[in-house]
Amino acid sequence: MDQIRSQNFPIKSLDDWIEKAELSLKGRKIESLQSNTYETITLKPLYTREDERPVSNYPGGTDFRRGIDPLGYLINEWKVAQRISYETVGELTQKLEEAFKRGQTAISFEVSEEVVPHLSELPTEIIQNYPFAINSKWHQAALLNNLAALSIDGTQLTGYIANDPIALFAEEGVLTETVFKEWSVDVMQAEDRFPNLRTILIDTTSYHNGGANAVQELAIAAATGVFYLEKRTEYGIEPERTLSKMIFQFAIGSNFFMELAKLRAARILWNRISELYRAEEKARGMQIAAVTSSFTKTVFDPHVNLLRGANEAFAAVLGGVQYLHVEPFDQLTGSSPFSERIARNTQLILKEEALLQKVVDPAGGSWYIEALTTELADKAWALFQTIDAKGGILEVLKTNWLQQEIAAVFAQKRIDIETRKQSIIGTNVYARPDETALYKTSLHDKQNKNIAAIPQRRLAEPYEKLRSKAKKLAEQKGAALTVGLLCLGELKQHKARADFMKGFLSAGGIKTVDSPPIGTVAEARQYLTELPSPFVVFCGTNEQYEQLGHKLLTTLKPEFPKLKFFLAGLPDKENQSQWLADGITQFIHVKSNCYETLAGMLEEWEVTFDESQQA
């Protein structure tokens, strides 16, 4: 045993690891494993200590990347701030009381005009014992005034009841600069009434839901924060006093490490900015409220949203947030008591079972996360400087520059979803074509716009609209929409491409009708004669396509002139022209634009149905 203990393993260099990796890659260079993000960051397959620049400091120190508290959640747990849904104040009170018994730790709900006048009906013991976590939007003044009417000590109100007018302008497309004067007055009055309540929100969720990448979200947050600091300075308010009233809200998307690093980078940026305003260190720590993204959620196969929400909540906690809301998995079609309980329990599992409240910055020291954090912060700082050079956050919104920058990122995200380069489980991959769901659009139009609004989007919406259209056409037709699969040869020969086509078509709510194994023209003719579809796809190996496919196509195309023939796979360039000349409409393969192909099929079905109705 002593002999074993005394043995030493030779120290391996980075070059040794690269050599070993490239050996397993069979001739490919390790650089082939690199990938690029929407933030134009190149992710490497291997990170070392040399990538950790600067060296990660301790939690609560230096640039706050590792959190604002030296002991993290050991001394200040994040607040479970699930937004309570309700119809009346009575229901809100009942659900809040029940939620606090089951693990909720902050007062959080969507504010509406109907409920604001009745907030005084909330039990004072709830208001006094729990912090607020409310994005009050345009109702901030009314909400604060009604709370001021309560016979309670204002110093007991903690948390935040805050508003970000700029984010609302960006989302609604209505910019009114006179609002800032009224808003500033409301905030100053609240400081006297509720000295421990934060009232200035910097909310990036509107930009996130518009398709912005992490760098853009960070730069927008920094630019918005600077705008409010400057605006308050105009009214003679010291920067440190304003900093004490600020809270930042971020939506957390599906790219786990990017979202985690985004929160860490946000603290770096804000520490740098508040330091420029000569704020003391204790005032430079950023308070963060996080919400799981609605941009990533789907209407179809909604239970997958459970996994998405848990992944996003995990990233938020590791990123060091102070408040967290997890969106119920069926929020898009109307949450239920069950889904709301599951969302709340997601946070409780992270606290009580994953024990994340007992570990100080579990992500700290990871070379990958540290390198990603630093690169995000650097890129976001550069973009913040660009925004500042263009006149600040309001000016880039007025000129439509920011909206165009975000739209460009979203366009790339949409292309990746349409071509299935990026997957949405249950929507563009592994979809169930027979699934039904209540589809609701997330866009709302505002009249009298004076700037370009940032649309509130979801990545899955294009496919959901296809599914909705397919369902409507199937109802009009009286039968499911189907595409025929002409399966050449034995099962092992056609199965791979047949399975690919089933997954491809199911993303549009289209089912398939498989042929028996086809080996002759007669067998194919018999199958096509009984096929209840205007579309058919050849599925087989490349060898079978050459041996049998051309013969089948040239023979059957004249016999079935109304059928459109597709080919699963992408032949060599020299063979493509021959297939097209023989009558193939389109090649469907892994790089095809799935959305456009399915949309084209549904449009043809729609035309065919309209023509049959007119006849």
C-alpha cells in the first residue's frame, strides 16, 4: 500500500491533452469542437487556469462577480417570489397566506387597476413580515399611495415595489419623456414614507423576450441604470442614495452557463459604473430579481416547460440572485393551482434538497464560467459605451437603432429554430402531431406609437402557428393531414430516413402513412393508388435511390401527376439535377428549413381545400 501511495503520475501539459483529444477525433483538429454563440463568443472545448483572467476573487469582494455577500445564501437566502395569480383581492389574500405556509418568502403578484384600490385589505401581518417583490409598472404611484394609507410603520416595508418606465416605453412603443418628472416625484415621496423599500427598477425582460442576446441585455441594463442615476442627479439626489433604491430584473433563458455568467457579469459592470460615480463599496452591490424566461416556453408539450423552468431557476440561483420567480409550466394557456405549486416547489427543491442555500458560490472558480463571465462583461461594456456614445438608452430607442440590433439577433435565432439547428423539444423535434392545445398569441398592439416597439416573442410561436393551421385544415378536411413515406427495401434500409421524416413532419402537426417495404414498381403503384395525401417522400439508402428510386420516379410521376414527390436526404451535387429533372420537388435533409417546408405544404393543402370547396 505504501508503495502505491508513493507512486507519482507524470504531469501532463495542455499540448498532451490536445494530442490525446485529436487522436480520438481521427484527424480532426481540436478547434473543430469550438462553437459560436449569439453573443459572438467562441466556446472552446477545453479551458485551463490560464483562461481565468483576472483570477476569481472571493464572494462579496472586489468586482462582486461571485456575489454581493461574503457568505452568499448562508446569511441571505434568495427570496421565493412566485407571482400569485388572482381574480379578486380576497383570492389574492387567501393564496398569499397559503403560499407562505408552503414556502413562499416574498409578496409577489401582477398589479392591476382593479386590485390597487383594495390593497389596504391585505392583512398587515403579511405586509410587515414579508418583503415585497413587485414590478408595479404604471401603477407604482397608486400602489404606494394606498400602502401609505395603512396604519403601519413605513420602515417595516422591505423588498421592492419598483417601475422601469424605459422598459415599458420599449415594449409598448410609446415614449413620453414628461413621465420621468412624475416618476421622480413618486420615488422621492416613497423614500420618506418607506425608507427600506426599493423603487427604481431596471428591467431587461422586454428586451430578452424581443430576442436580445446576453451582451445586449447587460449593456441595456447598464445604460438604463446610468440614465436613472443621471436623471436623479438632475433633481439633486446623490448617486449613493439612488443606488440604494435600485433593483435589476433579468429573464433567465435556456443557455445554462451563458445565463449564469450573465448575472455574474452584470455585477461586474454595475460595480464598475457605480465606482465611477464614486460610490462606496457597500453601495455598489447589485440587487437582482430574476424570472424564468417566457421566450423559451411552448404551448405544445407544456410539461417540458417544467424542465426548462428548473434549468433556468438553477442557473439563476448559481448566478446569485436575490429574488426569483419560476413561471408555471402552463402559464401560456392559464396556470392552475397544481402548476403554481410545482413552480414554487422547484425553488424549494433547489434550497432544501439540492442544498444550494448552504454552499457559497458553487460556480466560482470554474475556469469555463470565469472566462465566460469576463468575456461577457468586456463585450457588454463595449456595447454600453457604444450606446452611451449614441446619446444613451433613450436616444437609441428613439432612432430605432437598438430595436434593429435586437431584431438582427432574433432573426438568427429564428433561422436556427426553423432549420432545427437549435432544438425545441416537443415543438420542432420530438413533436406529437395529434396533440391539441389552446394557442394564444403573446403579442399585443398599442395605438399611437411614437417609437418602434420591441415585440414580445417566443421562439416556438412559428411552429405553434403551423400546428394551429394544420389542426384547422384537418377539421375542415375531416381527417388528419398526412404525408406518404415510400419506404424502399428492408426495414433496416429505410428506417433511418423514415424516422427522420416522421420527426420533421410532426413539427407541423402532420402525420405519416408508411408504405410496406417497396422493391418493385407494382408495389409502389399499389401504395400510391390508396394514398390519401398529395405528398409522398422517398425513404431509403443512397444505393437504393440509384438502383430503384429513379426508375420508380420516372415511371410513377406521369401516372400520378397531382402527387408531389420529395426525397429524404441530399444527393451529391452531380446527382441533384437528375433528380429534379425526373420530378423531385424538394430534397429534405438535416439542413433543410423545416418551418418553410412545412409552411409550403400547408399552404398547398389550403389551396387544394379551397378549390375543392368552390367546385
